[in-house]
Amino acid sequence: MRLNMVNFEEARKAIFKKLGELDWYKKTSKEVKEELKNLPDEFEGFLDDLSQRPETVGNVEVLKMIRLNHGHYLVNPVFEVRSNLTNEIFTYEYSSWKYGKETGCKGVILVEVEGKIEYLLVKKTNKFPVGENVIEALGGFYTHFKDNKLVSLSKKNEEQIKRILKIEELKIKKYVELGDFYPDAGLSNQKVSLFGAIVELEKNDGVVDYFEKKKVGGGKINFEVEMWRVEKMADLINESQDGYLLASLARLTANGIV
């Protein structure tokens, strides 16, 4: 336990050493610097990303940080900046997850039956920020892959997929890396890796009937896993408003996978 604390303290020191070399940080008030230093442990990713940001972005020079706002998940640094085109001084800000820029994986489970991809598995849930149900990609924070295998997937997602497919163990036959995606580069630094993961079934007897007759979900935040036939993908695209899902489907199509 002590070793972990020492490692954490050393990591923080290294981050603030890099920050201390930046001109905008040197000009930032003592009060704002203290706010940065007192951020909870889980904001380490944000601080590390902050220390690596360029001091000039396009034609905008960062002069200093003037304010720092944060909640449980998000942090919002506000900077005083100067335009190198007009010399005008104004404020600029962005939003970051506390984990930093790279927050996880989002994608689609592809169900292969007798050597052919027949179905797409996606998620349907109520999203608090927009106040409505959304059909979205599967995945989440820190979901990642190693050696073409799914290392971690939300346990709730995994259990529901098992029930839908009538399989005891969720096995990924093949993982397809679809590249990175910025969901809102004008507002946030968040970058998510997109994927397609192929699950193989020997036959499709009863799979659709089983799925259509049961509602799955439960827990603190209720959601369902939906199965869509590949030939209905255009309908799925028209119905979904989730950027991660739409980007995943677009790249799966562009790569000739579906």
C-alpha cells in the first residue's frame, strides 16, 4: 500500500515538474495552482494530459489558466489566450473527463452464424444528460483489447449478451480495431477507441424469438441489449443518435466488414 502511495506521489511530482516548465502555468495564480494540486487522485489522467498540451494551438497562444471548475466526472479549465492574428486577448475553455483524453472503447458486437455476420448487438438505455432513451454502442471506460481479445467489458453488458445468445461464456472470435474517435472536438478533448467484436454461433435457431420475447436489464441504471439483423442496419443508423455507434457502423461498412 505504501509502495502505491509512493508511486502516486512520484507520478504527481513528475506531472507538476512538466507543468512548471510551461509559460502559461508560471503566469497562473497561486490559488488556481493550488486547485490543480488538490484535485482528487482519480483526476491524474486530466493532469497528465494538461502537462502535455501545446502552449500554442493553431493561432491561439495560451497565456494562463484563470479558473478551474470540476464535478465528479468532468473538469473544465478556463484559460486566458491571445490570438496571434489579431493580438486580441480573450478566454478559451474545454471539458475533459477526469481520466484524461483516452477514456475507453465503444463499439458493436457482431454475431456470426455459420460463417456469415447476421446480427448486430447494441445497447438501449436512458441517458441522464439528454433525458431520453438512446440506442448506443457497447463498451465504456477502460474497456480494452489485447492480442485480439476483449480484456474487459461491462459485466452487465456481458451477462445480457450471454443470455441473448444462450452461451455460457462470452467468446470473442475476432476483434476489429476501428481507430480513434473524437465525439466533440470543439468542446472536449475526449478520445475513444472504436471496435467491432465478432461472436460466433453454430446456428441461429430460436435466437431471435428468444430475444424478442424477453426484456433484459436491471440494477441501478436499467438498460437493454438489442439485436438487429444486418440487413436492417440502415434503419438502425436512422434511429440512433449516438455518435459512437454511428461512427462504428460507418467504419465497419467502410472496411467491408458488414
